[in-house]
Amino acid sequence: MKCKIFFLVLIATSCIFSAAAQMKDYSFKPVSFTSVHLSDNFWLPRIKINHTVTIPASFERCEKTGRVKNFEMAAAKSGKFCTTYPFDDTDIYKTIEGASFSLSLFPDKKLQTYIDSLIEIVAKAQEPDGYLYTARTIDPLHPHSWAGINRWDKERELSHELYNAGHLYEAAAAHFYATGKMNLLNIALKNADLVCSVFGHDKRHVAPGHEVVEMGLVKLYRITGKKVYLETAQYFIEERGHYKGYDSKSSDPWTNVAYWQDHIPVVDEREALGHAVRAGYLYAAVADIAALTGNEALLNTIDSIWENMVSKKIYVQGGAGAVPSGERYGDNYELPNATAYNETCAAISNVYWNQRMFQLHGDSKYIDVLEKVLYNGLISGVGLDGKSFFYTNAMEVRKNHLQGGLEQERSGWFDCSCCPTNMTRLLPSVPGYVYALKENDLYVNLFINSKSALSINGKAVGLEQQNNYPWDGGLKFVVKPQKGTLSFALKIRIPGWAGNEAIPLDLYSFQSPVKDQVIIKVNGEPVPYNMNKGYATLSRIWKNNDMVEVILPMEVRKVVASEKLKDNIGRVSLQRGPLMYCAEWPDNKGNTANIVLPSSIKFDTEFQPDLLNGVTVLKSQVNAVVINNNEVKTVKQPFTAIPYYAWANRGKGEMTIWFPEKIKSMDILSK
């Protein structure tokens, strides 16, 4: 009976949305995460650890730190807000979102029952008109110091009332799609109705201080077809750049208007600026609104900002937000290694943004960036144990120059614990990034062992991936039309790294051209194919068990940076497949800052199943600078590099991504 009700609900909401937005939307539509069933040895174990370790640990910490208690006190209208930040409510929402995604992959009655118990607590904390913000509701006469005397008074700067609402909406949408239940969705809709009644062009004016409500409102619009949700999301974007109360010249990032992306109207922005997480959420929402409204000005804006970020403001491992002060994007080409910030949440927001850019344009360059972020600067944020985290992701760690105060050891939790709970919701959503559809075209974006049930123009087809990616470049795709044969175009992304593009545009490049070419076969026979926007297009009438083989070259490549990145002049980093590599102290005689990679270096690769949950390492001989009896000299020594994502799982010590090819000068440091 529950399944039947869920089916009817989905039909009803699908019909509402279809009527509301059938004329405008993304041209390239992702295949739902529920249709892609993973069987690989890279992502599936991570998603299982997320389910069995990270999510339970996150819920446990929400209870132990008082985050759940805040909702209980709000329901009782008694007590004192007992955590640090007014946005601590979102840690529960984000973990519910991640747990909901996870339930679709791993049915778990105990977890579902626990989620329902939390939702009941949240429902009781909601005020009669829909307002939900424990930092005020517990004691309205003495709200959190960031909140102001009245509702929304400090929304523009500190209160995070709308930020909390946005994560509630995101969680409610995921929970509804995963379970078919309306209990959390009803809470979200009641709150959204209040928000839409308060804010608008002819109502209260504010540009939300921390974006995400815009994305959440779009998701509620997609579920319900209620146009006011879309209109309010668009209003929040259009309201930016009109407030006159900020100090636009302040050098303090916390008071400078650009920190909030509120310095000029969004349609006039051309550069990624301000707090990098907020920025990523804003840019994702701008893409949503551009797609759903056909707004060309917003489309031009988001295209320009993306080009600025990728050509001037992204680290080689996909990290974003270089500057610790304000957790923000710096100036163009301001990408220092020693003090790199690279918040994990910024990587997550970049995945959301780049996925939407692909959905707008159908170009593989956006998935190339998404893949770089996903396999490197994002999953580095969670330890292999599933319960230790990085808030920031370093580019180097030296014994005598340790990160300017940034962490080099993983932590189980943070006072501001946005990154761990954000990770819980991103990881189980990975299956939803594998495929996309446009009319008669099926796009293969990520290479993950899986079996998928798809529908192309209303006709069912199965697609099975067989590979050992990212360790091996041999990919197989087995096509299984449900009824005999099916004509469609299979469009397989050929990553930029498989050619001569380290990243779209020219911030990073490969030192030497690739030696091997991509080979594609159908049923064992090499076939010609057309390339369009980075996709190899195979158009044919497919029959059951047709097999496509793609062989991607997995050479070890040296990456060099633009000369405008002063820290990296004369240095190289190492890439194999989608993975960036680093040297870490346990493998290199306790030091990595002393390693010099000669220009003639050759690498051997070796898969080590017992190291770091199984990794392919790079091995060679290098020059190392050593000090012996107060004498400085270089010696030959063995060298091992590991995937960047896996560093800091074996204790505290040095780590290096960028290596000099020659010794030109030395810093002399004394203890």
C-alpha cells in the first residue's frame, strides 16, 4: 500500500511540475541516482562506509553536542541554546539528507525509524506559522547574538535563518524522493510558504547572507510546481548588489561587501569572489534559474564566472577558496601553496555548480572539472576510516613551516562542523552524476562499475559498466535494450587528461604530449567515432549485449602551472588518470620538502592492495637534499607518490604536491 501511495504521489507531483516547467529547463537531464546501482571497488566502499560509519557518527555527534537538544528545547520553548552557531541546525538537516540518499542504496529500517524520530522532533520545534530556527525559538526574548531582536533582522549578515531553511528544503527533497514520505517535506513546505510570504520585490528586501535557500526553493518548485518558490529563488538572486549599508572599501573580509557576493548585481558579476562555499551555492542557483527561466543575462554571468574560476582561481587538485581570511577566493592567480585553505564544503559546492553547468551546455569540460574535484580535493576531506575529516585541504606541509596554523591532522568533529555533515550528503549522491540524457542521446560522464536501468525516449535499456577505474583505463559498456534493438547515440566522455588538457583553459597544462591515443571498439572491432564537446559519439542501432570498449591512456603525466602562479614556477605535479599524486613522509624517509624530480625521471606504477585501502602508487628514483654533519648535499633515493586524496591517514608529517625539477635556491631554517 505504501508503494502504491508513493507511486501516486510521484505521478501527481511529476504532472504538476511538467505542466509548470515543460517549456524551459535544463537541456541535459541527469539520470536519477536511484537508477544507477554501483558495484565498483572505489566508490561503493566509500558510500558503504558513509552509511555504516559516517552517518551514524554524525547523528551521534549531533546528539552529544546538543544539536538535537536545541530542537527539543525549541519545542518546549524553554532552555538556553546550547551549541555555538545559529546554523548548527543544518548539521541535522544535512545528515538526514545524506541518510535519505543512503537509504535508497542500502535499505535500513533502523536508520529510517531513527530519521522519522528526528523529523518528529524537528516538527515539534516548528512554530505555528512555519518559522523554524532554534536559536530564536528556544527563547525569543534572548536569541543568539548573531540573530537580532526580531526575525530576519540580521539575515543579510549573520543570522543564517534562510541558510537553515535552504538545507531543510534540500533534506526534505532528498527524503521525499528516497522514501516517498511527506513528513519532512510538509515541514519544509510550511516554512517555504512563510519565507515566500515575507520576502519579495514588493515585500521585505534582503539578499541572504549565506546562500543555499535558492537551490532549496528550486527543488521544492520541482516537486510541487508551485511557482512562487521559483520566483522567490530568483528574487533572492536579483536582490544582490543593491544594499548600501556595507563598507565596500573595507579590507576586512568579514565586512567587505564582496564576501557575501553582494557587491554588484549578479548579472554584472564576471569573477568568482568572496566566501567560496557561499559563492558555489550561489552559482549553482544562478544556473538553476537561468535554465528554468531562460534568462540570458544570468546565463552569460554564470559562464563568465566559471571561466574566471577555472582559468585563474582553482588549485591543481580541484580545491577552491585559497585565502583563510574569509574562507574566500583571492585575487586572480592568488593560489599560494603554504597557506592554501581549500575548504571541503567549497569542493562540494563546486561539484553542484559544475554538474549544473554541464546540464546547461552538455560540454564535457564541466564534468572534467567535476571529476577533478570529486576524485581529489573533495574526498581528501574525509579520512579512510569514515569518521575523521579535514575542514581545509592543504597543498603542502613542511616540518618547519606548518601551514600557517591550518590543520594537517584530521579531526573527528569541529565547532563549525559543516564539512563532515556536508560530506554525508554528497557521497551517496554520486550515482546521480554518472549519466545524463538529452532526447536520443545518452551521455556517460563518470566511469564507475554499475548496472543501470534507463529510459531513452520512453524505451527501456540497461547499461552495464565494467572497469577498474581510476586505477585502470580499460572501460567496458554493455548495452541491453529491453526489446530487441534500440537506436540511440551513446556519448562517452573522453576526459581532457586522456588527451593534452590537464584542466579546461590554460591555468595548468601537461609538460609533454600524451603518447598513447584513445581506442574505441564495438564488439571487438575498432570503430571510427565523432568527437563533439568532448564526447565520442557512437550512433547506431544497438542490440542486446553489444559491448563498447574504451581504452584510456594511463600514463604518468607531469603537470606544470601558468607562470602567473609564482609558487609553482620550475615545479611539476604528478597526475595519472583523474588522480593527482603527492609525496607523503612515511614513504620517503620522513621528508618530502627536500625532493627534487629530475626532468628525465621515469615512473613505475604498482597497485598495493594493503596500502591505504588499496591504491596505485608511483615509484622512481629521485634526488633528495640532505644535511649530514652540517654539510648540504644531494643523494639518490627511492621515491613513492600516493593519490592526494589518501594523505594524512597515517599520522602527522610532511606532504608535497609540487616538486622542483632543479635546485635554484634554498631557504635556511633553524629550529
